[in-house]
Amino acid sequence: MSNLENLTEKILEEAKIQADLQLRDAKAFEEDVIAKKVREAEEKKEKMLDKAKFEANLLKERIVSNAEVNRRNELLNGKQKVIDQVFEKAKEKLAHLPQEEYIAFLTNTVASLHLKGTETLKVKEEYKEAVKNLGLPLKVSEDAVTSGFEIQDEKISLNYNFNDMVDFYREELVKDVASTLFRE
């Protein structure tokens, strides 16, 4: 072999070694880039999964919270209906108060008032005769009321209508009624 051939062979061998090194470096670079991209994709996937889990938990909490609020509202609505029924039942019972109890309430109330004696008394139609026979210092009107009684003068009107009284005292009574009905 001549020097030229040896030199050519040596150059080719070095070029092959250099090409192998560059190829190996390129493959290593490629593997690094692929590994990096795979890691980035995995991290992105984990972040997306974490975000999806967070949003799913948030949605679940909202649904549970809304269901709890709806349940509480339904319970409160149910309790309110029962309270309304109690007050309506009280009005009904007072509207049909037995004559003895009605007369007792009327006489006690009139006795506690400072009246001039010129007032007119309106009572339930069915109790007019009994009230007239009481000898109260009031004139019993021919007009009637549906519940309770009413005392009127030229300038004043005292309303003892049971329905109106129940409505008037309702706010004060509702807490006691609720605590009696719904002991928790």
C-alpha cells in the first residue's frame, strides 16, 4: 500500500469515526429531546388531570351545597306551611269560640278599658242577645262582626277581631309556635 492509500484509508477511517460520533451525538440529542418532550407531555397530562380533578371536586361540592340549600329551603317551606296552618286553625277556633268563653273574654276586656259609656259594641250575630242581657254600659249595635268584637265611638274604634289580633301578634308568636312544633 502506498502512502497515498494509507493516508486515504486513515482519512476515511477518521471520517467514519467522526461520522459515528456525530451520529451517536445526534441519536443522544434525539433521545434527550424525545425524553424531554415525553416528560413535558407527562407533566402537562398530570397538570390537566389535576385540574380536571380539582374542577370535578369543585363541581361536586357545588352540587352537594346546592342540594343542601334546596333541602334546607324545602324543610323551611314545610315548616312555614305548618306554622301557617297553626295560625289558620287558631283563627278558626277563635271564630267558633263557645259562647261562655266569648262572653268571658268580652266582659274582661270591657272591664279593663276606660270607656265613657257612649260607645257602640259590635259582636257576632249569634251572641247579640246574650251580650245585651249582660247589662254592659255599651249599646250593642245591630251591625255584626264575623269574629271577636269591636268597640266604636265618634273618634275611636277598638278592634278586637280575632283574625286581626292573630295577624297582629303573629310575629311575636311565630318563634314560640315554631319552637313548640319543631323541637330540635
